[in-house]
Amino acid sequence: MRAFSKIDEEGRISIPDNIRREVGLKPGQLVEIKVQGTVQAQYIVIHKRKAAR
């Protein structure tokens, strides 16, 4: 699955509806954001997490 989103003036990015539905992301969902790859080929990985209790 593939989607595009722009970063807003405050540095935020929205995860498109089709992606959120596919992975079951809900409002308030905790996610982990990591940068992986080499300097020449970096990419961002977002993992759905359970909230800490």
C-alpha cells in the first residue's frame, strides 16, 4: 500500500485514511517513529504500539 502526505508548517505529517484503516490506527494511538537505512537511503518506519499503563 502506498500513500503521500505533506509536512505542514509546524513539522507535522498526517497519516492518510487508507493507511490508518489498513493497520488499525485509532485517534490517540501510540506510535514509534524510527529512521533506518544509510545516509544515502534513509527511510522512516512507523510502528503501532500499545500505550504504557
